[in-house]
Amino acid sequence: MTERTRVGVVGVGHLGRHHVRLLAEHPEAELTAIAELNPQNREKAAADHQVAGFEDYRQLIGKVDAVSVVVPTQAHLEVSKFFLQNGVDVLVEKPIAPSVAEGEEIVAAAREHGRILQVGHVERFNRALSAIREHQIVPRYIESNRLAPFSFRSVDIGVVLDLMIHDLDLVLALVDSPIQSVQAFGGAVFTPAEDMASAILRFENGAVANLTASRVALKPLRRMRMFCRDSYASLDFQAGTGTLIRKNPGWDFQNLDPVDPTQIEDLWKYVFQGLFSVEELKMDEGNPLQDELTAFLACVRDRTEPVVSGEAGCAAVRVAERVQAAIGDNPW
């Protein structure tokens, strides 16, 4: 059997406790320690998983070879850099940092000390996204809505870094072209930072992305639609469903025989089972966070580049800063 990697988790709150649970169960990981300021969260996680718990994350040195950093964004630089400088590989939750400058400092520390640095953009590990890539879908227009009720979590940052950052990272990965311009509007509702935001990104290859994020919605919604020349995809991250519609081979609208809809018994079937193909994408299979942790452990073991590198994490924050700047140009 492959030797298991000694891992720890710093921050065992709402999200961190899931990192703890999955790493404790992972066949390639040996969960050896956790760190958490809140004594109740720390004691519960330590007791539930029979693992050493510490108040000070610095006490994990010597006990771990890799660590998940799941602390508030404002502390990402301090905690991540400490472990990287002490020879520990790091998975840091998204966003990599509250600013590009801090993110680049984390990346520089990883590079200087030869450590693995992965950023926790978990949607990259969604099975539906894998299907989109397998079908070589190159979107020309993307529409995304990521809404959530107010939860009192991640209030140290605004909604752009809290929620929209997921879709900014996905769009950058899907479009793979430099951004030409950014337009955005948003504002604060419940917190000092922006709680809702809408942005339009235009890319040099002609693609456009229209993104909306809110953390003051009545109901959660995580949906993305993408259009290209020969297909259309709809992903519902909340419901765990996805659909891909593509033109069948030989489609040529200009040379279609005249169609009289009134003479077709089942027009939907004629179109979507004859002219187009409809494929249901499997989004409910697997666990994206588990897949993310597995990928991280593989990188630690094989010393390979992560799917979401520190540079990719910085790229998402760089666009987020442009969105925030555009919002600042239109204050309410």
C-alpha cells in the first residue's frame, strides 16, 4: 500500500469540519492534527475523529506534511506562508487571499520553498464541468447566477470574493482568453462590503460572461448557462443537474426541408431527438470536495502541478479586483 500522507486542518468551522471528516476517512491520508481557535469546534472535531487538537496552528509543525487552510480569508497569507516556509504543502481555501498582492506573496513562498500550493476552487472538480471539457465546449456567452441567503459567514470579505469568485475562476478556465473589459455594479446591503454584484466580462476572443452574485437572496441558486456555435449547456449546481444540447452531425439549417409544425405530432421529439441531441450531465455523482482533496494528496505524493494552482487562484482574484474597482466607480 502507498504510504499515507500526514495531514492537518487549520480551521474547523462550517467548511473546515468537512475537510476534517473527509481527510479522516481518506485511505491516502493520515489525519494527525487540527488547529482551531474556537474551543467548542476544536474539542468536538478532535473527539469525533480521535485526533490531536491545538489552539495555535504553529503547533502542527512536525506533525503534518500537508495541511488544509480553512480560516477566514484575511488570515490566508499569515497561515499559508507559515506552513510553506516550514516545508509543509498547502491547500488553501478560495479565494487564495483578499488581494492579488497577498496571493502572489503566498505563491512566491511556495515557489521559494519547493512546496505544493493548491487553491480550493471546488467547482473545478464538479463532474459536469469534466463533461463540458470532454466535449470540447468552447463557450461564446456565459450567464451565471450564484445567490445565497445571508449566513453570517465570510463577512470579512464582500460577495465578489465570497461567491462570485467561484464563477470567475470557472469562466477563466472555460474561456481561456485575456479579458478585454470589465463592467460591474453592486453594493452593500447588510455588511460594510458589497453583498450583491453583477459583472460583464468581455474577452479578447469575443466571448462574453454575465455574472451575478448575491448573499441576500431568499433562496439559494447556483446556475450557469453557456452557449457556443454548435451547442448549449445548462448547469444547476444547487440541484445537481445538467443538460447539454448539441446539433447532430450534418445539421445545416439553410438546407433543411420545409417544416410545418402543425403537421408534426410531437414537435419537441422531432427537434430534440432528431435534429439535436440532448445529454443529461451527471452532476450528482461523486463528491467535489472529496475529489479536490484526493487531487491535492496526489500532488503531494507525486510532486505534480495542482489542477488549481496558486497562479490560477491569483488570476481569479485579479479579475475580482477589477470587478470591485468597477463597482467602486458606481457607488450607491
